[in-house]
Amino acid sequence: MEHIKRHVFVCINQRPPGHPMGCCQTKGSIEVLQALGEAVQTSDLAADTAVGGATCLGPCTLGPSLVVYPEGVWYQGVKVEDVPEIVEEHLTKGNPVERLRLRLPQNEE
Ligand code: FES
């Protein structure tokens, strides 16, 4: 694992229906994780980029949430259709996708 340059964690946490905090899985995070994993594995990133599922990352109401390390860049509301842009712009070129970056409500920053 010494050759891994980046690690992407996608929240796939699930809560019961009607839970006040909601969860990323009911918003499609499993599909995001699968799309991201496939995109990375079929690209030049496969050798040095790891993608995995995670339990709750924290910003539940803003999910699906994911975080990219080592940069520590957080994304919110990620959809399957956003995956190609994240792969191309962030994971390949190193430029975070600003329109998807996590924006906490002012009282939480
Ligand atoms: S359930 Fe995904 S961040 Fe909490």
C-alpha cells in the first residue's frame, strides 16, 4: 500500500427510514461508490488511488458525502453523474471540484 497516493472515502452509512438525520445510502451513495470505484479501476489512477466505503463521515444532511485524502477535501451531495468530473478534475489533475465542495451552515463552521 506504499504506492497509494490518494484515498477516497464515500459514506455508505444507512439509518432506518424516517430517522431525522437521514443517511447517505438512501440518497444513492452506494451507486456513487460503485461508479467511482469502476472509474478509478478502469483508468490510469488504478495503481495509486484507493476508493472505499465508510460509515458516517459527519455531514449527514448534506450527503452523499465523500472525502479525499491526503488533501482533506470534502464533497457534499455527490451524484453518480458527478463522478466523471471528480475523477478527471480532482483525482487526475489535482483540482478539487469547487461546486461540490462541502459548505457547512455558518453556525457549524
Ligand atoms: S450518513 Fe453519510 S455523513 Fe452521516
